[in-house]
Amino acid sequence: MTTRALSIVLMAAMVCACGSAPTMAWSKPDATRQEFIRTRSQCQTQSEGTTLILGGTLDGGRDERFQSCMKANGWVLINRPSGSAVSW
């Protein structure tokens, strides 16, 4: 097999592997998209870092606080196959 043919095969394999990887999505039975947007916005606000005197932020644990807030509101983080109809 030539170098070019091998390169094409490897790139095709990488594209296929990346395209089939599951993505994470928030899910809640019978929830509407509007409810998701509202809850996400509230949780983003609650999880923002503490402002320091010098204008910086202390963001340690922001993801954990956001996820805890979403879960406290009944949402769960699930693996969703690529191409799924659920978009949140």
C-alpha cells in the first residue's frame, strides 16, 4: 500500500471514530426546551466564580457547582449518540 493510500485510510478511520463518539446531554422526563434554557441560565449564574478585588475570578469548582445545580433541579447528564434528535 502506498503512503498516500495509507494516509487516506487512516484519515477515514479517524473521521468514522470521531463521528460515532457519544456526546453528553442533559435530560429530564417531560421537560420542555424552555425549562432547560431557564434552568441552565439559573445554574450558570449560581455557579459563577467569586469576584476578587483585583477584578479576576476564582473559578475553582465551577463545573461541579453547575452540575450540582442542574441535578438538584431534576436534570441528569446522559450519553447521547451522535445524530440524536435531543439537542440539549
